[in-house]
Amino acid sequence: MNIELFLEEPSAEAFLQGFLPRLMPVGTTWNPIVFQGKRDLLCNLERRLKGYQAWMPLDWKIVVLIDEDRTNCRALKGRMEAAAAAAGLITKSAATDGRFVVLNRIAVEELEAWFFGDPTALAAAFPGVSPHLGAKAVYRNPDAIAGGTKGMGDVAPRCD
């Protein structure tokens, strides 16, 4: 199986390059496609998906990962789902028989916040991270770590 990863930024690619080898079965390949931000990904999503739909092998999947960035999650997911439907591809959310091609996912509090979920593992994996990181109050609840983005507000940016 091959997984095409549509990512909005290089930091997502860096994270997944370290994470996926531990998660994926042997023999699974993946190809990160990094867009130049959320706007670029959203504005090109339908066109890219249509391109894949025309030739994609049956054992391939597409994962679209995008940050929430203080936008309405339901509207954002709806836009992602609509792009796949317009391209003629079934998403996991829309599949009635379990067979799908596109998996749309939203990192609600920035992908970077995922790293703070296990401070001990972070310190073990990255020698520059303090082993006492988890003792700092600001990092005790990763879900409460606010992201540094203002958000896009509208999930339908102008694509001209």
C-alpha cells in the first residue's frame, strides 16, 4: 500500500517522517506532498484529487492533514469532504461499506501540540529537550497549549 500525504507545512512532514515508520506495516510506502500553507492546500485540493482519481492504483490512499487554526472545524471538514466528492473520490467519512480512498484529518490544536503529549518520550528522542519539561505547568496539559496562529477565520479563502 502507498499513502499520499497532503500536508500544509514542512513541520507536519518532519513529524510524520519520524512517526510513520513506527506506525505503518512493513512494506507500506508514503509520499509527503507539502503545500505552501493552508490556503495553498485548500485552493488546490480538489484539482489535485481529480488528478489522482484519473490514475490512482487500488492499493493507494490519500491522507489530507490540515491545522484547524481557529476556524470552524465542521466547515473546514465539510470543505475537505466536498473537494474529495467533487473529484469523485470516497472519503472515510462518506464510505458506507468501509472502502475509501481519502482520509481527511484536522489537527485541532496545531500539529506541534502533539509533541507535548509525552514529555518523557520527547526527552528520550531529542537530547536537547529537558527531562524536566513535563514538570513545567504550561506543558502539563497539552490540550490547553494555545497555538501561535491567528487563524484564517473563513475556511473559503480566495483562490485566485
